[in-house]
Amino acid sequence: MNNIHEDSVDFQSNSQEEKQQPSVQSVLSRGSQEEIKFTKGQAGHSDDECSTDLEDDIFTSSRRLNLSPSDVYLKACKQTGAVPVSCILRHLDDAILDLNYYGLGPLGAKALAILLKSHGVVTHLELKGNSLQAEGTQYLMAMLFENISIQSLNLSDNKLGLKGAEVISKMLSDNQNDFSDAAAKCLAEALKNDFVVKELDLSYNCICDAGGEDLGVMLAENIGIEVLNLSWNHFLIRGNAALIAGLKVNATLKQLQLSNSGFGRPEVQLMAEVLQQNDTLVLLDLSINCVDDEAVRLLCQGLATNETLEVLKLSHNPITKIGAATLLRTVKNNMKSALEEIDISSVLVCETFVELLEETRVTHPALRFQYYILPSVTKNLLALGIFKKFFEEQNKSIMDFFQALDKEGTMKVSTSAFRKAVKEANIPLDQQQLGWLVRKFDKNCTATIVYSQLTELS
């Protein structure tokens, strides 16, 4: 059996905040490529677990004195000892606050965090190259527990070190979400015209058909997302159809994961139509669904002409060796197929499939299949090689062996005579292997081997 073969930061929403106002939550940027992951975490956090003091007395006085955001920031700078940054004051009303390489340091980060704890205008915060270190990062992570407007945060090139990584990891693991359709709608609206976010992970949530429809519209309009993971949600035909419709006009998505997403024959047929014209998707994960042999046949209508898909995951579906063979023959016949990895690791295949796979690899040498095979089948597959090797070591040909049995020159021998001759020649095949070899040579079960037609012997 072939083994199943396959880095990202996990971004999770605060469940309490989400119930009050579904919103896009924090994103940590890695270099220039941003990645959003909203996956289920563990239970919430206590105040002690993120005890960074963000000067609550400032908020008390700001509410009492009705201070403006700029006054709150200046007061925070005075109390923390940070030098005020004029860029912050000039762009308090902007959604994008670009503070890359402003030398904020930990104290500057603290003053900024105090401001942003309640300031809900900024949605994209750039803090690259500010020597924040672990201390400054801790202030920002504490702020993110309260702020519900920031969608992206760039902390690259900040000398965070191991401690900084631990601070970020702690914030992420303590946060929790359970995204529903309302949250998906909010997120989809925010991402419709976004071209910065490259990866979106909404797996293991409670998004149903309504959320699927919103995400489908987003997918149709978004021009930036390259990786989308919607596995383990609650889509039915309507939600999946909307997603596929969005994919049909999307021109940037490279990876789509829909594991355990209610995919059956209707959804697969729609996906096949997408594959007939899509030239960007390189990975499609439909594992743990209701894809049976007939659904595989439908999917193959798209795979027959697709030239870009490289990875297809179909494990843990009700596919039999019939569907596996259909899939393999489709790939073999599509000379322009880019498929390099196909995962049907839960499907029990037979010797015929493995032999067909070897034939396919002649024209598709990079192709890797993951499948399930019994040890006895593997043993049978060795029989023909053993049979050939036996005569090679004696500098004889297999044809000479058959002709010696064919006294009358009919170009055929009985299977019983073949069995007897193999045993008498002491060819190292056991009963199981010999029986399989007979069935291979006598495919029509006529009790006769027409050896002149055996391509296996060439």
C-alpha cells in the first residue's frame, strides 16, 4: 500500500465578540503573502493568560472627557514614554495604516495598541521592520483580543524570536471560533474586491448553504485568493453549487479543499464542467464525501480535457476498483493531463489496476497514485517477473518453453499442461502465483493459452 503523503499560522476569531458582531478577524502576514485561517480552536482564555496591561485608566478618562482618538494616542504615548508618530495622527481615519520601518519599538507598539484597542477604523495594519521584539508583540496580541476591525497585520522583520512566536501562538490557541453563515457573509463581503489575501481557511466551522452562497459570490469577484479551504462545513447542494459557480469564473484560485462537504453526483457533475475550462486550479480535495463510481465517471468528463490540475484527493469515498480504473484510464488517455498525484488510498485495487498504472507511467512518468492493495495481490504481481527471470538466467526464451509444450505447432497449449510443465521445471512460483499467472494468460477462461498472442512475454 502506498502511504498518504502532505505551513501555516492558525487565525481564529473570538467567539464572544463574534456573537455580538460577526466580523473579519486578525490576520498575521508572512512576508508579502497573507493568509487567513479561521479554524476551530480550544476553549476561551482567562485574563491572567494574556495579562499585558494596556492602561485601562486611559479609556476610563477618555470616555469621561470624550477624548478624540488622537488625544487617546498622545495620552498613551505620554504614559508609556513612547515618542508620538505623526503618521499615526495623520491617518487615524484611514482603513490602511502603513507604519513599516517607523522604528516604533516595544513602547511605541504599546501606545499604538492602547489606541487600537477601541479604535475601529483601521482594518489593515502594516508594522514591518519596527524592532517590536516579543514585548511589543505581546501588547499587540492583547489588543487583538479586543479589536474586531483589523483584518490583516504584518509583523515581518521584527526580531520576534522564540518568545515572540510563543506570544502569537498563545493568542491564537486561546482564541476560538464557530463561524456560521452570518460570519461567512461578513467575511465574504470584506473579501469580494480584495487582492491581498492569498489564503483563506474556513475549515471545521458551521457554515451552511447561505454562507456557501455568499462565499460563492465572493469567489466570483475576488481576484487574489489562491488557496481556499472549506472542508468540514455543512454545505448541501445549494451551497456547493454556488461555490462551484463562483469557481467557474474565478481566475486566481489554485487550491480548493472541500473534504467532507456533502459532495455527491450532482456536485461532481458541476465540478466536471469547471474542470473542462479551468486553467488555474492545481489541487482539488474531495476526500471524505459521497463520490461513488458513477460520480467518478462524471468527474472524468472534466479530467479528460483538463491540462492544469496536478493533485486530486478522493480518499474515503465509496469508490471501488471500477471507479479507480475509470479514473486511471482517463488520465492515461489525456496526453496533456498535468496530474502528478491522485489519492484514492482507501480504495482496494486489484492486479489489473497496478498493471494499467505501469502502462500509464510510460507516458505520464511523474504520476503517483496512492491506493490500497492486499499483500496477496502484491505477491501475484511478482509472478510474471519471476517467470521471465527464470528463463533469462538459463539463457532461454519463454517462447521456447511454450513451443516445447506445443508438439503439434498449434500456437496454443492447455492450462493443465502449462501448470504441469511449470512445476516440473521447478520455477519458483507457489500455487497462488501460478494460479494468477494461468488466469493472466487465459483471460477468457477457455482452459487454453494462445501463447502467440501474449504481449506480456515480449
